[in-house]
Amino acid sequence: MWQVPLTRTVLMHPSDPFPSLAATGAFVAPNGEDHSLAAGVSWSAVLGGAIIVASISFILLALGAGLGLSSVSPWSAPRDTTKVIGMATIAWLVIMQIISGGLGGYLAGRIRHRWLGIHTDETYFRDTVHGFLAWGLALCGTVAFLAAASSVMAGGAAASPPDKPGEVSTNAYYVDVMLRPTTPAVAPASAEVRGELERILSRTLLMTNFAGDDKAAAGRIISQQTGIGQPAAEQRAVDVVAMASKAAEDAKDAVGHSLLWIFVGLLVGAFSASLAATIGGRTRDQLQRA
């Protein structure tokens, strides 16, 4: 079968390093075929690239968790939120996004159908959009999956009995610290007493104001349960509230720090996917014109 080479609509500059891809005109087939009015997005290519992005991300996440480089594992229990992610985790997050976004974006740009009669600048733009769409679709799918999984787990927790034996509340540790006896002979506090003290602690952490009746009530409970004096009991309550407040602030700072680096990693992933899509499109056009 005879192969008719494609013709250019304009002349190219002699110094152009990529003659077949110079951004100086459009390629038009000899039979007059023109795709300038065709749809600018090939969703099959975008979907294929998104699947690659999501799959490679999960594989690398599993690898990072196995190597101890990931602060989030899909199999382990929730970790301490006050721990700030380290440089190794940050580097692995960026590497994950570069590899997964690059592979998915390259696939999205490489497998889409070639457009005829389209200016080269427009071709570059559409390839970039394909890579970005593949990355965005993978991200939206991952977020939707995690949100659905979180909803299922939250629903199961809400349906469980509130007084389930062995269940530990968030502030149970700080209540234990407040009620630690000074002598072994002191009887353990009842559930009602612990509940009242925990409610006082929760309200204090929410209002960031521990004084007046709440402070006196907490001191009275601690004094009755531990045998220490009222002033010492109130001071213990103040110290524990300060400890809990500091832990909450550390957790907030750790979450903010983590989200900042997640933003950087995702931004790198979007750039990698978009750039790789243009490389894939360039390779596709070079091979099809050869």
C-alpha cells in the first residue's frame, strides 16, 4: 500500500528542532480530512490515564507503607495525629505523584486519536488538558472512594452501643490523669463521676476558658476521688487542661503541616501529568508521521 506523506500549510523555520511538530501551522491530510471541529477531549484516553494514575498511586502507597516512608497506610490503625510528617515521607509523596502522574499523563496523551487540520499549538494544549484531566479524574475518584469508606465506618461507629464495654473516649486519658489516686486505698471513680469530669474537660477545651464553677467543680471531684486538698485538686485540673490544650494545638499544627505538603505533592502530580501528556502526544505524532 502506498503511503502519502502529509503536507504542511505553511513553511517551517530551518532552525526548528522538531520539524514535524513545529508550532507554525497545521497538518492537513491530502484527502482533505479536517478534525478542527471534532471534540477536543478523548474521554477514553482520559479514563485510561486516570486508571493508571490511581493504580500506580495505590501501589506506591503500599510500597511506602511497607518501607515505613508513608504516614498513611490503608491497612494500619489511625496513627498519632500530633506527629509531623518527616522529610522522607514528604519526598515519597512527591515521588509518588511524579511517577503516577507522569505515567498516567503520558498514556492519556499517547493513546488518544491524532487530530488532522489542527494547529500544533492547539495540539499541545489539548494534550496538556488530557493529562490534567486524567490526573483530576483519578484524584476525584480516590477522594470519593475514601469519603464513601469513611462514611461506612462512621455509620458503623454510630450504630454501635454507646456504652460498649472497653470503649475509650477521646478525653479518657486526661480524666485518668486527673483522677489518679495518691494512695492505693482510694476506690476507683464511678462512671457517673468520670462522665461529669469528662464533660467539664470537653467544654473547657471547646471554650478555652477554665475558671469559676467548672474549675471548682473539677477540683471538688478530684479532691473527693483522690484524697488531695481542694487547692491541689484545682491545680491538677488546670495542669491537665493545659496538657490537653497543648496536645490539641500540636495536632492542629501537624494536620496543617501535612495538608501543606499534600498540596505541594498534588501540585507536582498535576504538573507531571500535564507535561507527560504533551511528551506522549509528541511521540505519537512523530511515529504516525514517520
